[in-house]
Amino acid sequence: MRSSASPRLLVHFCSIAIVALAVASRATVASAQYVANDPGQISPQTVAVLSDLFEKSAYRLKSFGPARWIDGGARYTTVEPSKDLPSGREIIEYDTATAARKVLVSAATLLPAGAKTPLSIDDYVWSPDNKQMLIFTNTKKVWRLNTRGDYWLLDLPTGKLKKLGGDGPESSMLFAKFSPDGRSIGFVRASNIYVQNLATDQVQPLTTDGTASLINGTSDWVNEEELAIRDAWRWSPDSKSIAYWQFDTTGVGQFTLINDTAQEYPTTTIYTYPQPGTTNSAVHVGIVSAQGGATKWVNLPGDPRQHYVAGVEWLEDSGALLLQYLNRLQNTNQVLRADPRTGEVQTFFEDKDKRWVDVRDRFAQSRGAGNTSVRWIGKDRSQGMLWLSERDGWRHAYLVSRTTGEPQLITHFDGDVMEEIAVDEERGWLYFTASPENATQRYLYRAKLDGSGRPERVTPSDQPGSHDYNISPNGEWAFHYHSTFNQPTVTDLIHLPDHKQVRVLEANTEITAKVQPLLTAAAEFVRVPVSNHVTLDGYMIKPANFNPQKKYPVLVFVYGEPASTTVNDRWSNQRLFHAAIANEGYIVVSFDNQGTPAPKGSEWRKAVYGSVGVLSAAQQADAIRELGRQHSYIDMSRLAVYGHSGGGSNTLNLMFRSNGLFKAGIASSPVADESHYDTIYQERYMGLPQENVQGYHDGSPINFAAGLQGHLLIIHGSGDDNVHYQGTELLINKLIELGKQFDFVEYPNRTHSLSEGKGTSLHVNTTMLRYLKEHVPAGGVPQ
């Protein structure tokens, strides 16, 4: 997925730390020089705002949690700062209805013997009987997320605290989980799966063949990045067995990242990264006894290097596994039922599309919402499984019969189910988010599980914006997260289904007051028609002292690919960054073209199949031209565009294919040649390069570099494991060969987020703004 740091809500792809761009001399430069009174000088007020935003984190919102429901929702726990130990945090229990508070786990309880500071709480999990707690701490990043660390067991009745994992190295455990009977802990370490008996503390390896190239219980790079497979093992409900993924990366192309700055001589990071059309990992699913022994392998049909296992789940009686089995083109998802004793499989259900199918709960998993790939309904899961499919042109919810495998439509409306949130089986409701009238927003809806009637909106009509929910298991309560484009997130506790506010959990009052003076730039959502009777959603932010009798330069912020949208009625710090740019004398706009995952139906999202990059560039150019026709205050002679990742790719396409429409473009970490991105993402939307030669050619900006007009700045981190620096080097060579002048900045050893290292985020964004001001003069001029 062409994206950057934050996994939540998938807005991370190109928000605040997007573009680092030094004012460069023509061709290639190594550093930026700040010259007083030069054309790119930024006002002191804006410098101060950007410093607060990117260096001091002065506008970081307070978050609620991590929170856990107890007793179906009668109580919940959350993490709060300790009043007794300033450096510590403690776990607090609340009565949901009354707000009665008690300290469940004090910071002092989390103080290991001989330690001076209590354990930090990165995450925590209850045992099945709620008498013990797993605490995840001392965490380290594995590519995207902090999934590696230490686990401690806290016995609540005695207050006893002990470190788990035996004598393994520090911060080496991944995905520790209680067995369903609460007697053991399973975990992954160094590509092998282990079980620790909590009574004896004995650690038993269940697999011993794990290596850097044979991975048990977790994932290779591409399956983690694109299918959100990280925690790749599952306890059986009877606690007797464990099912797990195994990835054999032998034969997969290896990529080398070079770090020139860590020590005297360069160091390297080598990992497998399959590019389109090349060899993938072989994926297998095995079942092993929790007591140890040989693995029984599931007999998956076909070539294991031409398929993906997108989900693995036990059925309730531990007598069968359910697997999601994708073909390489990702246009067929077979739900297979596997016998763990024999390894034999049979097809239970199949979802197909002529273009691609979305993996069940892929986005929910990427936000850490759990590793359950399928939700079952009825006692002993007898009624069937819930499934989201686009088979009728909308992303709708279906109940697939457990006996026949036939799907029954639940959500009868002309709209998309954006995300399945919860099931209230007792009352017969499916809760989900949707926004059929306004694709920039998100609301809570519910539909009857038996498919009767039409879905009904639960979020009150007087609360516009975007709403997210964490609903209690009993369906009576929810943590509710609400924000708008101009209003930071407020978290409250609500009662369902009346959506009545019970109390505010985190108001973010201080930050809300602090940002208001920065939002003097007027912001509005717009709808812009383009060719073929298509209308794009967009937003427009104007300067604080906007005068409609003047003409203003415009900066277009673009993403435009299937991984995410930019035009959302939701708070983000990107809003502050764009307000700062606007107040320098620019109009900032953004559009969501077809092919972005807006809730506008399958045809909208899949219109780009086989030609990613072509339609997006055409519609983005059409949109800004149309906006210029509508509004005389838009100065079409002063247009600029910028974007990160897929937005960087679209920036290149717009600069190369729009016949001089944009006077400046800033492409951050772009994919210049689609044949050099990863298999799962690129082949999902483009097919195999051997079978779609023209599509890969037409979507790749590098093939149209001869059309460059205007000023172009390309930036990239040399440590980018996601969108490789290699692609930018190939583009640079092409531009040199064509005799095209350009500007370029490398950020040594920074990843795709361009955020590592002191001062990086501030440098990235101030230099981008300086480059913009130098080449597209700011301010209104008479019409």
C-alpha cells in the first residue's frame, strides 16, 4: 500500500509530513540554503506555526484509551496517567452507566522488582476469566507498527507481576495471546511459535524450522503491507491446537537498502520484496498441537506461490478451519473449509469480480481492530457468516448460510457499507458505517440481520462530519469519536440505539481553542463536474484575507489512488498545514477522482482497473480547469501540485501530461514506474505486467517525462522500504537523458513517512512551502 505512517483510518498516506523539499539549484542538490528576502521567504508567523506543528507537536490531540469492554459492556477499562508516579500510567475501571471509578491496576503495581519506573503500557489484553492481564511494553517497530516487544503477566488477585518468554532477548516477542482456557500463552519469536505454560513457566517451541527465509506465525514484507497480515497464528477454541501461516520466501527477489550515515562504512538491510510479475512467497497453513509435535499441513489447491491466504479462523468446535484463499490476480476469494486432522479442504463460499475483490476486514485489521477475518451469527455459528461483497455494484453486507453457502442480502439500500462495526444478535441488528448522500462523511447505520427492511441511520442528523464507533459486545454502549474538517476529535460515551450522550470522555478542549486562530482561512467542500458526466468531491481553503475581486495562485493536493481518499469531512493536522499555506497567499484545493475508495459504488472505485494513473491525472486536470472556469479568483497562470507516494506519482503524471498546466510540482516518494512496486498492490489493480504491457506503460510517469514543463522537485528517502528510492533514480536518469531540468532532494535513510530524525518533519514541510513560494508567487493580484 503506497502510504505512510499512521494505520488508523487510512488517512496516513499523505498527510502532514508529506513533502520535503529543499530549494534546490537546477538538477541535483544536497542541501537547502535559507536566504533572507528571497522569493521563497516564509512569513515568521507561518514558520512559528509549522514549528509548533511538526517539531513541538503542539497540536497533538489527546486520545482516549486504549479501552477495553468488560462483562459485555457493563464496565470498561482505560489507561490514565498516575497521580502517584508522574512517570507512570495505570489502568482504571469505570462502571459504564454510573461512571463509578476505581484504580484497577496502579502504576506501583506495574513496577518490576528493582526497577525505578513502572512498565509503559503500549497495549493490554485480559485473560478469558478477567483475572489476569497481558501487558505489552518496551515495543519496537517492525516495518510499520510496533509489534515486537516484551510481555508481562499481571495476576490481579495477588498483584504478582512476571515477565514472559523465558530467557529470550529483550523486545523479541510478537503477538502473545492467552489460550482460550487461560492456562497458556502463545507467542512468536524469530519466525517460530512458542507456548508458555503459565503454571510451570515452561516454554515449549512448536516450530523450530523458522529462519529469515522460512517464516512461521508472522508475515513476509508484502503480505504485511498489503493484506495486513502480521499476527499470523490462531489458538483453537479448545486450546489444544494452533493454526498458523508459513511463508517460504526462497526465490523471492531481495531488495537492499543502503544506510550511508549509521557508521563509518555503509550498512545494508536486505529483505524480500516481490515486484510485479516476479516470484512470490509460497504460503502454507499448518496445524500443530499446543503440546508440540509434527505440523499437519492444509492441502491448499494450486501453486502456493500463485495464491494468497488472506484469513485463517477456527470454527467454534475446533473441528474445522475457515480460510480466505485468493488467486494471484485477486479477483476470486474462495472461502475454504479445512479439516485440521486430514488437511483436506472444500469450498464453502466464493466471491468473484471481473476486476478485484476486497479482502474481508483488511482495513479493519490494518487499524488493529483484531485478527478475526469472519464474523459468525447464531448459536454455535449456526446461521452463517457475515460477508461484505460488491457483487451487486455496491459494497453490501450478506449473511452466507452455513449449510448451503448461499448469500442473503442484508443491507437493502443504494449505498456502500464502509465498515462493519458490530453485531447485536440479541436484538437482531448489524451496525455499520455508511454515508450514501455525502461521500466525504461517515455515519452509523444499522440493518436487520434477517434482511428485512431498509437500513436506518443511527447517528443524529444534526451531527455532520465523520463518526467512528467502538460498540460494546451487548450492543448497548459505544465509544464515539466525532470530528469535522474544522473541529478536532471529541470522544464520548453514548447509549444505543438512541445515540444519547452519556458523558464526554475526551473533549480536547485545549487543542480546539488553540487551533481556532489558525483556521481563519475559509474552508468549503465543493463538487466539480469533469468529463463523461462524472462529478468529483473536493475541498477549497482560501487565504484569511481573501478578496474575491483578486486572482490567487492555487496549490492542488493530490493522492488519487485506490488506497485512500483526501476529501474527508474529518479532522487531521493536515488541515492546519494547508491553512498555513493558504495564509501565505494561496488557495489550497484537493479532489478525489474515480478509483479512490470513496463510498460511491463499485464502478466508481474500479474504473481505473488496468490503467492506474491515467484516469486520475486526466480527472485531476479537468477538475482544476473547471474550478477555474467557475471562479474568476482562481489564477490559472499560477497553479502548483504536490503529493506523496501515489500522490507523488500523480504529481509526476500531471506535470508530464498536462501540457504546462502546472507551473510547479512537488513529487514526494513517487512510484515512477509501476513495474517496480510490489506484487500484491500493483497486480490487484493492474493485473500481471506480462498480460497488461500497455497498461503498465501508460500508468507509469517515467514513460511521459518528455512532456515535463515547469518546475519539478522530486524528493525521496533513501531508506524507503515501501516505495523504493530505486524508482526515483530511474526517473532522474530519464530526465537527464531527455535534457530536462529538475530539482531533487534526498533524505538520507528516511523511510516512506519521511519523519525519522530530529528536525526532519519541519524541514520537509518548510522547504516544500519555500519551493512553492519561489516558483509560484503568492498573494492576490487584481483581476
